[in-house]
Amino acid sequence: MKLSIVISTHPTDFAALAYKGDFEAGLKNASQLGYDGVELAIRNPVDVDYDQLVYLLQEYGLELVAIGTGQAYLQEGLSFAHPAESVRCQAVTRVKQHIDLASCFGTKVIIGLLRGKVEAGMDKSQCLGWMKDCFVQCLTYAAKNDTTVVIEPLNRYETNLINTAGEAVELIKELSFPNFQLLLDSFHMNIEEVSIEETIRDYAAYIGHVHVADSNRWAPGFGHLDFSKIIAALEKAGYVGYLSAEIIPQPDPDIAVRQTLTCLRPMIHAL
């Protein structure tokens, strides 16, 4: 397993990002501290300077491990479960643009908040149908571009569509795309799963990416989660990908980013 940090390419109000101001400075700091890669939170890929991104990743020796899409939901309201067909179409188009960028780097696209939620007065089965249709469109496009899409179960306070790993795996099985995998996030799992370690064991075959944050969404080691057990469970499950820190920048960004390494690196090296 390797370590990466989630960085936004542009300023954003999303709280759980250690670096979200000066993009290049975030990459430079991550590299100097010893991270192996970065996960990028991107609202709109059209706003990303592709040549500059390639240059900066090479300059700082970082692998692009995944691309997050949630800012399109938070800042523009795009979602797969929106009652307006035009908005759902915009969401699918936006994800296809994320897929285009991801395919250039051989990396994954994350669907978290962008799947949407069931708003008051809406029928859940109808929202699920809309969501599934959008996923099929995006997965079909991603398959043509040799790109993997991962779905992230989110806690009940952020959405009411797909809260647990079990629910996500049911969707993965139903849609039956080989390029559709599961993203596990320790922060959300702490709220929704009976046991983080048992969930990793039960759904080992579906895990495509992992987010790490402690119980309070601070850096690992600042809460009560036992990351030695989590990492051991991932190792036993055969996971060899990245642990990507999606953390609140407390007490400040640099301390949070360093703390993640201080906590997790010895555990990984001990495997």
C-alpha cells in the first residue's frame, strides 16, 4: 500500500481537504513530505490545464491516483438523482469529462456526493432509477476509455442513497460492469458499519480505492480509530492500492498532512 493526499485543483468550500488553495504548493508539500501520489478533487475538468498538470506531477514525482467529482454537486447542484432530466444530463456529461481526464493518466473516477440524494417529497425508487441510469451511461463510457469508476458509500448525514458498503456492492452486482468498484472511507464506515474490519473482509473482492480519515475526520491518529487493525485487514484482503487521506486541515494543513504520514507510514512498512 502507498499513501496519497486529496488536493483540490481550485479553491472550494469543501471542508475535508488538507490543501485547497495554492495547487502547486500543495503538490510540492506532498512531495517533499514523502507522499507517493495525490488524489485530485476537480469541479470541472475543463478548467484544468492539462499540460501544466502533467508537468507538475512529473516535477514533483507524484502519481495521480484518483479524481473526485463531488464539487460539481456541492457548487453546482449536479446529481444523478435530481428530478430535472436536464440536470441529470449535465451530471453525466460532467462525469464523462472527468473520465476523459482520468483516462489520460490511467486513474479512477470517484462518484460520491454526485450521485445525489432523495429530497423531501421525492420517491426513493424513482431516484434510484434515475441514479442507476446515470451510472450505466457513465460506466459504459468509462469502459470504452479503459477507466474504472468507484462508488463511495457516504454516511446518512450526507446522503440517503447508498450509505453502506453492502448497499454499494448490491449496486455493483446489479449493474454488472467490470470497471465498477467500491471505495471504502474509514470516516464514513465508522458511522455506518458494524465493524470496519469485517466490512473490509466481506467485500474484499470489490475494493478499488480507500480513503482514510479518523473518527472526527481529522488526520489518522487524531481520533479513536485503530488504523493498525484497518491496515492489517486491508493487507489480508489483498488490497495493494493507495490509502488516500481526505481529511479536515486541523489543527492546520501542514500538521494534518504530516500527522497522516507519522501515523500510517510505520504501519505500512511493518506489513
